[in-house]
Amino acid sequence: MTGRIIILLAGLSMANPALAQDAAAPQTVHAAVLRVDVPSLPPISRLDAPPEDLGFAGARLAIEDNDTTGRFMNQDFEALEVTATPETAAAEMDKLLTAGIPFIVTLADDAQTLALADQAGDGALVLNARARGDHLRGQDCRFNVIHAAPSHAMLADALAQFLMWKKWSNWFLIAGSHPEDVALADAYRRAATKFGARIVETRTYEDTGGSRRSDSGHVQVQQQMPVFTQRAPAHDVLIAADENGVFADWLPYATWDPRPVAGSAGLVPRSWAPSLEAWGATQFQNRFEKLAGRPIREEDYQTWIALRMIGEAATRTQSTDPATLKEFMLSENFEVAGFKGQKLTIRDWDHQLRQPILLATDSVTASVSPQDQYLHQSSALDTLGFDRPETECKF
């Protein structure tokens, strides 16, 4: 009987090719990646210069992964790649909204992310793949935003858990002078209070606007570090809060006291690190490097996971309807694999993606937080960042 059914269906298809073509036409899920590039000085190291396809390479891998499953379900996935400046970002967002793109991944700073989210309104779901500001998950939260990027609080808590496990409880904190640096320093102060550490002193490194490299005639940041860190109270570790890459990379092996460096240099909390090999990460890294010809960066991973959330929702709901996908992504039934050893889910109180945080040097992943000794009544991942009772978010 089964064989007859197959032959009959084949006959119908041959008799009516248009019917067969319509039945085989895939349903497309449209998305876009909007990257807002801010002019800046070169990084301290030429190895840290951002590639031209930063974020976009992660998007391309995500589309390949989504299509791998989607082709069996008659689903197709597309992601436009759009670059903008702070001056043109609103216009580019308007073009995407006019085109009816329902999912827009943003790679922008805190202020620009908030402005783009407000501009999108009910017209699109914004997936934040760069901005780390805690206020975006707190008093400035928006219902139409999902945060694929970890927050400052998550990163600070992840490092704090490891340092307390090591019994390095006395911290010397050095923060940059930019608003993002101040916000990150605040996250470390909160983490110290949360986990019982003590900040013995905080110093501010003022960005004078010179070159970040030690070129002749420019600010010699490297030479300043020994004297700048002199006469600090007794401490176990130096923590740098330097979101703009002005001074932190000059700290290791240049501090007055022989102490480990963590935070923005040395041992760094990250959403992803090219050194990770566990949980299938090696295969994931290999696929990315084959596609992009370079190691993966955090912006690539965060863009990848943002688009993979869309693909996972389409697979699980067997739908390409944007409203259906949004509803499922924000439901308690949603989860997505992220090569981090456990399922990733979304917090319903601030739309932050729960995820382990890697603690990595340039060459190895030293540890992964949450640390085993930090327990939680529902998810150990909620020991990182703002938990439900702490949130200031009100949708």
C-alpha cells in the first residue's frame, strides 16, 4: 500500500508540475544584521584590529546552520548585512523596517542600541549582539529586545565567582574614564559585595586621547603602568575595567607589585573564546574558521547565537510566521544549544539570554562560570547578573 501511495503522489506531481513546485517552495524567514561602526583609534595590538566581516561572519555560519535543518522542513533563512555609522544608523533601521524585516540583530553601543530598539517599536524584534550595559536590562529595558550579548553584571559575576573560589578576595580595581568603563567598574563593585570580596582601592586611568600604540610622539601608556600602579594597598589581584581598550593590555607584567591581572586583560570573562574545545566547540570553531578564514570573536558568536535562536524557534514551532517565532522565543519552552555544555534560555524578567561565561587568556580557557559551588533554586546561570528579585526592568 505504501508503494502505491508513493507512485500515486508521483503521478499527481507529474500531471501537475505547478502543484509540485508550489508544494516544494520553501517558506523564508527574513532577518538582518545591523552593525554600527564608531570611528576609533587603532587597538593596542594589531592582532586585535577588527576584521571587516566582524559579526557578519557569525551571521553567515548561523544561516548555514539554520538552513541545514530548515531544508528538511521546507524553511529557508536569510540575513541582510548592513553597516552604518552613528549618523546613518536610524536611516538604515528605517529601511529595514520599511522592508518588513521582522528580526534585526544589532551590533551597536548601549546608547545606539536603545535608540534603535525604540525606533523599531512593534515593527521588529531586536536581538542585541554587542551592548553590555546593565541599564538596558534594567531601568531602560524594552520588551522588543532580546540580549544575546552578556551584560556587565554577568561578566563581573563570572570572574568574581572564580576569584573567590581561588580565595583571591582582595581586589585592586583600575577603571578607565569612559562611561562604559565606569559602568563596568560599577559591575565589579556590585560583584564584590555580592560574593564577599573587598576592593582595597579604585583608581581611574584618564584617557588623554593619544595613540594606543607606543608610536613616537604619542602617549607612552606602557611606560606609565609601573608608576601608575605603585603604592597600592595589599591585594591579591588587579582588575581592569577598560571597555575601550586604552590601557588594560599594558598591565600584565608591568604592574609595580607582582600580581595577576584580570578583567579587561589577563584572565578575561567572555561570551566566547577561540581556545574553547569542550562540548563540541572544536568542531564549531573549525566550521567558522573554514568559512571566515580567521578565529571567531565574541561579536561573531553573539550574532551567531542570535540568529540560531530564530532558527531554533522555527524548527520547534514548524512555522515561519514572525509572531509565532517571537512568542515561542519568549516562552518558558524555548531553549537553544550554544556549545557551552548546557541549554541556553531567556530570562522572562529582562530578556537576557542565560549563558555560561568563559574565563580565558589569549591561549586557553582557564575556567567556566558559574562555578560549581554557587547554587540557585532554579538555574545556576541565574547566579550571573541580575536575578529576578534584583531586576529593575518593568515591561
